[in-house]
Amino acid sequence: MEVQNLNVFYGAIHAVKDISFHVFEGEIVSLIGSNGAGKTSILKAISGLAEAKGSVLINGKNIMKLPIHERVMEGISQSPEGRGVFPNLTVLENLEMGAYRRKDKEAIKSDLANCFELFPRLFERKSQLAGTLSGGEQQMLAISRALMTRPKILLLDEPSLGLAPRVVQQIFQIIEKLNKLGMTLLLVEQNARMALKISQRAYVIETGVLTLTGVGSELLQDDVIRRSYLGA
């Protein structure tokens, strides 16, 4: 995926300012920065949830003029901040919603089985209403629902938000496992230390501007990053 000269406005507020970056196939790339820096706005612009100017290319095809559902068909899938599960639907029904545009029934069954293998807790609760799940279980469900679209690139927005440290560790282990299985991921994460540990590359966003980029492990050792985002 290649993002070129991306701009996002909310009325008079210029939230994302002429940002360009790329994500290679098979990478985990993180966007880090303080609250309000524009990270979530970038993901929303890519997936079509925010009006934006610029270009987003998937394997060379510009998808910026496509409606949201067609972007999904082109391989963009997002697990949103706050999880956004359908609380009055069961776990299984939420997962089926992720595959609502697909017609390949046998492959859908296979992908359901893969999600349950990835998150056994969801299998245990497949008939339970999503609104009654714990925060960690809802996050597992949000990621699995996004995977049910069979994305080329998975957008993860704050997957650790509001979760206990033990659950955060589990979620990040799953993200790494997905990547090892070949998934390409663009990660927005307030927990910069965890994000940089698992990312091949990362971009630092400040007040809507891209200010720094580098290899995740190297940025972990950067003095400015350590002072600003890692509490060191």
C-alpha cells in the first residue's frame, strides 16, 4: 500500500497534513504519536470512514474514490478503535458480518475455523451476545471479524486500548502470529513500546505531520522517541 499526499479536514481543522508513506507486503508498520496527532484519522481516510484528499494505492490501484464496501473488496479491512462489535448479535453472527460480501461458502467456513483456532475463547462463546463479552474478548472478536473479509492489509486501531496488561500481551502475540502467517498490518497504537517491538518499520506523527520514520527496533533506542513516547 502506498499513501500519497494525504490530507484530512474536519471543518476548519486540518487533522492530517500532506502525509505520504508506504507499507510493503508482509510488513507490520506502526503509526505512533500522542493523542490527537492524527493517527486514527489516517486509518479512517484509508478505509473511507473520513473524507480525505490525496491517494491511497493498493498494488498500484488508487482506491480513494471508491465507497467503503468496495475498498473492503479491494483488500482493506479495519479493526476500529473501541472495537465496534455488534452488541446484540452473537459472536458467530459478528464474524459472519465480516464475510457479508463474500460468496465462497466453503472458504468462509474455513476462515471461521481459523479464527476460532486463533482465538479459542471465541469458539467457547460463539453463541454469546457480543455485548456481554469482556473488553479483551471483544478485541479478539473485532480482529477476527476484520480477518473474515480476507484482507490484503489489516488496519488495527489501538488494539490494546483499555485492556489489562496480560490481555495486551496476548493480543500482540496474535498480531505477530498473523504477520508470520503472511498478513500485512498497519498498526496505530498508543503503547509505543509494544508497537515498536513487533514492527519492521514505524512512522512518528505529530500534530498531523510525519516527523520521523525508521526501523522499529532502532526507534526504540532513539533518545527523542524514548523521552517523548516511552517514558525513558
